[in-house]
Amino acid sequence: MTARPINAGLSDIGEALRCFPLICYLAWSDLQARYRRSALGPWWLTLGTGLGTAGLGLVWSELFKLDRAVFVPALTAGLIMWQLLSGCMTEATTTYWRQASLIRNVRMPLALYPIQMVLKHGINFLHVLPVFVLVAIVFDVPVNAHTLLVLPCLLVTFANLLWITLLLSMLGARFRDLEYLLVAAMPILMFLSPVFYRPSYLPVTGPLLWLNPFSHMIELVRYPLLGTSPPAFVVVTNLAILAAGTLLTLRVFGAKRDRIPYWV
């Protein structure tokens, strides 16, 4: 009985992945619709992230007497990772009911819509990544063999985002208040996550930050971006979150996916 929902969930995801060209088209069309008649389009994200990095980096490094060459690259990496994580999570709760007309009238695998949303934020991530590249050049961030680890680390992060968004999409379709709960909670979670700082900056409460799963997801990518390999416990924790979260989501998705059209 346990394997049947998991197999059903895997089957739906497999069908969605076979429609990957369609997913890419829908994700890009969504971005074009959002920035229609805009001069810069998605590059407004790049500009906003660059201005935020410059303002926070210059002011906070002086305020807290931190070395800018160390603080600003770490801050930039934290900001672009938080934009990716928070963007996927907050939008995930509205994914299904915003596509309600398509879900009711067009037969497509239901996993397609969360995958499309994660891909869209992946494109947004590519638009803000040049900000970190510029900061790395200005502050001479080392580029070495450890830097290549950013690719597998990002793959693990996006894999985690897939099950998180799929689960939140289902819960958001069933419980509409989840959207407002997450919107209210994300600013608090941002300050409880190592976005503007590293856990090592807090000698007393720093170890408590590792109880936050976002800390592991942010640091998994930030370490290789800064030219060092992530600690083993960060890698193991991310893989454990991926395994446990994927099994849970497949179980729930396989059992409840037939009810999603009625919820929306």
C-alpha cells in the first residue's frame, strides 16, 4: 500500500519531465508576461540585487568592523541564495490555484506546474548570478577546483526545491491561508538564516543556526562560491533532507494528486 502512492507520484513526475520543452516554454512565457513592456525585463533583478549588495555590504562592513573583502562576497552569495529559496517557497503556495483553469480543462501531469515554477526561479537565479561574479572579481575571491563544486551543490539545492515546492503547492491548494502564513514568516526566517552573516560570526548562538534547514541549503552553495569545499556535515544534511523530503512528498502527492482539481 505504501509503494502504490509513491509509484503513482513517480509516474506523474516522469510524465511531466517528458514535457520538459513545454515546461521551458511556459516558464519563459511567464517571465515575459511579468516583464512585458519593461525596458530591462528580468535584469531589474540584477540591478536590485546589485544595489542591495552595495548598500548592505558597504554600510554593514563599516558598522560591524568587518573586512569588506570577506564580508561582501559572503553577503552577496547569501542574498542570491535566499532570493532563490524564498521565491520558490512563497510562490509555491499559489502554484495550483493560479493554474486552476488549465488544471480543470487540460489534461497534463500535475507535477508540471511546480517544476515550471522552480525552472522560472532558476532563470531568475541566472540573472542575479552576474552580481556575485562582479563582486568576486572586485574582491579577488579565489577560483579553484573547489569552485567547480557549485554545480553539483546547485543540483542538490534544486532537487530539494522540487520536493519542497511540490509539497507546498498541494498544501497551498488545500489550505489557502498557508500563502499568508509563509509571507508573514519569511522575513523572520531570513534573519534566522545565515543570509547576511555566516554561522561562524556568532560564537555563542552560531551552532543553533544549524538547526535551521535553510542554513544548510545556503551554505552548501556559498562555500564553493567562495572557493572552499562545504563541510561534510552540510553535504550529508542536505542529502538527508533530499531523501526524506522526496519520499514524504511522493507519498503525499501520489495519494492526494487526484483531489487537486477539486481543491482549486
